[in-house]
Amino acid sequence: MKVLVLNTGSSSIKFQLFEMPDGRVLARGVVERIGEEMGHITYQGGVEYQEATQLDYDVAIADHNQGLDEIIKVLLDQQHGPINSTDEIQAVGHRIVHGGDKFTLPTIIEPTVFDELKKISYLAPLHNPAGMIGIAVAQETFKGAIQVAVFDTAFHQTMPDFAYRYAIPESLYQQHGLRAYGFHGTSHQYVVKAGATFLHRPLESFNAITIHLGNGCSMAAIRNGQCIDTSMGLTPLGGLVMGTRSGDIDPSLLLFLGEHLDMSFKEIDQLLNKESGLKGLTGTNDLRSVLDKYHQNDRHAILAIEMYVYRIKKYIGAYMAALGALNALIFTAGVGENSSFIREKVCDGLQVLGIEVDTAANTQRTGGIRRINSSNSRVAVMIVPTNEELEIAQQTFGLL
Ligand code: ADP
């Protein structure tokens, strides 16, 4: 069965077509700059075959409808596409950022679900509306296919109330849903499952701390395969120092920005989401560039890296205390999978917690899932490449 996974943003649609249940990738790509003067498409077909093709071209794309049309065009292309008819696609899995506390599992999108999604859109005004456009255009195009929503927040819905509630009046939670939800759930779920399988441990008795370090960064504490705490909160702004986001700050800082610097809510939002984190500290949000500057002894980069690493360490300590016992510490995403330097620095001095990295294993440049802990380490330290699209495809397929 062919499952199409769509990740629709405000001006882009990322897509991957899978053959399920084996998870083979038939095609993947991204349509970008929707609504701009000129759009752009990047496409890889036959990804896992000898005759793989790569396409990269400009085409004007007025809206998401046309964006999806372009995706279909290339998927149906006689030379490059893996399908002959859209009917071959039997299910579409949509990445939806926020599921509120209503959606704890992947969900088939019935009309009532669409209405519920509309109601909680205010929780993720930058992300959910785009995801819903993706659903609407896919419903129109793939009339016979089952549409499934997979939520970034769902995996974290097993957190206990004392972890997800904020110490603010109860009415704000009851009436407005103000609580921590957590994000990157699909990634945390994928890597913890893959990590347990790799170690031949049943997920039901597997404790892990997962560290997703991409442009956005988050961590999760996982007991017996279920999330009990995570670093992001009501929105993806909380927790770790990220590419452009501040992570945790004293909330009074917002009051100061408003009262003393006359900043509007919009400006504060822009400052904390887009101009803070590594970018705010060093001028660049790309960790590779920050590391280059660090190695040239740039004092801003040194401070930024120290803060980035220190924040992760603090969460490891906190999650160790919350979990009591730990089987694995799992690094994933762009930085987690690729930077031996950051992994080494994060684990440095954590012997007291049973965490010890083997330098040779850590710096070896092999792909795939691997262990990088020393033989003395009580905890398995691992790199598990994330694959959110495959997780969405599996969850979509699982529902059918
Ligand atoms: P996104 O959150 O957009 O999916 P990624 O998971 O691709 O992001 O991660 C992007 C981050 O990974 C960037 O900060 C980039 O600098 C960093 N990164 C990628 N490769 C390396 C590397 N070899 N060393 C250090 N950082 C890396």
C-alpha cells in the first residue's frame, strides 16, 4: 500500500511517498515559496533504486492547491514518478503540529475532526492553519484516500498533570487550555522505539532521555516507553537554547520588554522566536557556523555553546531525577546525529550519572543507529537518526 506523508507549512509542502508496510521510500521532495513570484521544487524519485532521479526546478505556485498539483504531476511523471494514477495512494498522513489535549493518537480526519482542529488552531497560529490547508487540498485531490492527522504533541499526552500544568490559576487551564503540551513528539517516539529495538529491549520496560537537536531543540523523559516530561511547553519556545528561539527564560523578562522598552506583543514574539537562541547570541542560527567561530576563539560563540550545552545537561539531571533509572540517552536530529563535539561536551562530567562516552565511537563517522558509550557506562549512549516522515507513515498505516 502506498502512503503519502505531507508536512504543510505556510509557504511550503514537504512530501514523501512510502510503500508500506516495509517503509520503502518511493519519492520525496519539497515545494517551496508558495505564493511568491516564483516557487521552487526539489524532487528525488526512486530514492532507493539504482535509477534514482533528482529534479530541481522553478515554477510559479500560486497557492497550496497548485503546490499539491505540482507534487502529483511529478509523482505521475512517466520518466521520474513512481505511480501511474492517484488512486494508488490509499492513505495520506498529515503532520499537524498541535493536537491540544483532545488528540492523543493519530486520527482519521472525519468532518468533526476538522472542526475540532479549527477550535484548537489558536494554540499554534503559525503552524496548524497551514496543516489544515494541507488536509483540505489533499481531501479534494485524493478523494478515495483515507486522511490521517499525526500530531507533534500526541506522544507527550502521557505526561502526568504535575508535569504539564503551570502554577497559574486553574481557570486559565480549564478555559483556555494553558498548559505544557510538548512538541517533536513524532521524533521522540520514533527514536525511543528504534533505540529499544536496537538494544533488544521491550519498549514497555525501557527508560530513556531523548535529545532532539535540530533548529528547534527539545528533550523528553520516557519511562516504560511513555513520555513523562518534555522541555517544550505551551508552544515550541520553551526549554533548550535553539537556533533562533530563547528556550526557558524568566517570564518577567517579557514584562520588562513591554513596560520598559515599549515592545508590542508581536515584537516580543518575533524577538524570542526568531531573533534569540544561537542567533541572538552569535548572529547566526546554524550550529555549524557557531562551532566554526567557537574554534576560532570567538567569545560570543564560546558563550553560546556553553549555554547550549549547559541547558541540555540541566535537563538530563532533572530527567534522571524524574525517571530514577535510565537505560539510554539518545541523541537525534541535525546536531544530535552529526556533532560529535556537542555530544561529547553534553556527556562530559556525567560519569556520576552512569553516562560515559567512548571518544573513538563518538567520532566515528558511520551512519545509522549506533552506540557511543564506553564499556564502563551504565547507560547506553546512542545516536538514533530520526525519521518523522516514516513514523507518520507507520502510524497512518497502523490505523488502517
Ligand atoms: P530542522 O529542525 O530544520 O529539521 P535539522 O535537524 O536539519 O533541523 O538540524 C539543523 C541543525 O543541524 C543546524 O543547526 C545545523 O548547523 C546542524 N548540523 C547539521 N550538520 C551538522 C554537523 N555536521 N555538525 C554540527 N551541526 C550540524
